[in-house]
Amino acid sequence: MPGRLQAGLHLVATPIGNMRDITLRAIDTLKTADLVACEDTRHSGMLLKHHGIHSRLISLNEHNEAVRIPQLLDHMRQGGSVALISDAGMPTVSDPGQRLVGATVAAGLHVEGIPGASAVLTALAASGLPTTPFYFGGFLPHKKGARTTELDAALQRDCTSVFFESPYRLVDTLAILAGAAPERRVVVARELTKKFEEFRRGTASILLSHFQTKAPKGEITLLISPSDPPKWLVW
């Protein structure tokens, strides 16, 4: 049985799809934390139940993070431990928690990360595109103008660019890419670690045609190849 956690904030990576993609250390941390702060208590409750964890859950999301921070800091100052998780993957990465981490550091309290599943690294490693260096831009903007600007920058970048995208905007995004650089290599990684996981690789124009005829579903990670790809990239 793991011992008592050090007072402070513990950032715990959770599965991005497959419930078994969680480390032993992460399970131990969640079991022994005084509080588990999460985006959605119902969603995270299912994960904890699956792994036999009975720790107290409290919500921390984009709507209440500012209110929660003083409460959690007080708890940690009094010797308490807080485990922070998101709905999937590493907390704070395109998810709530950045302000809490910053406030905890500023207060001189302990912060540590417990690594695990990452949609960004999973998609990048299996994409077939150059992996070092790479650029991660989080979720692409909702507005077409801002999205076009972001995609234009990716097309000029001399490294692989990685973004999260909604299935409802993917076709429009691929149309922007196909219009600007139809032969650029693109990868759509869909439903990572889940039953219907798919890596769809091809040029921007080919992927546009595919998803115009087969509407995309699920969570999507989009990867765009560098402007000057290495010679070994032959697909």
C-alpha cells in the first residue's frame, strides 16, 4: 500500500481512450490523494470506479478554476495533497489547470507531474512524420480567419505541426490546407487507443476527398508535415 502523498499538487495523466492506459504510479497517487480535482466529476468518477479508487472528487474546470484556486492552496498549505486530472491525457495541456499550477508554484508549494498517456505524442510517434522538433498548437481556432492564419503558419514551419481539431470542422480545415498546399503530407489520427482508432495518411487533397465522402467522427489529432521534409520521408 503506497504511503501518504507529499503535501502539494500532483498532476496525473489519465487514459486518452483505453482505460488500461494508466500507470501504476498514477493509480497509487489517485488512491492516496486527499482530493482529486477534475474537469467533470461524473466522467472521472467512471475512471476511478474502474480502478477501484474511492478518493474524494471535486470539480475544477474553466468556469470555476479561479474560485477553486484559493481553496486548494489553503488545503495544500495545511499539509494536504491534491491530485489534478483532466478528462483525458495530461492535465493543463489544452485543458484546465494552468492557473492552478502557476498559483501553486508562486505560493512555494510542491508540484510534481505523474506522466502517462498523451494524444500528442501517441499521434506524433505513429504518424510517420518527423518527430523532432515538433510544434503543438492545441485546438485550432473556431473562426475560419484565425484558423487559416494558423494553418498558413504551419505550412511555412520547418517541423511537424500538431493540432487538435473537431470532427465538425475537419473538412473545412482540410479544404484550407488543400487550397494552399494540395501535395503537403497530412495525417489525421482519430479515436486514439479506442476500438475504432484510425491513422489516415496522405496529401491534403487526398484526405480532403476522403473525408468529404466519409464524415469524420470522434476525437481528432491533425498533423502537418514540415515545409522541407527529410529525404527519408517517402510515403
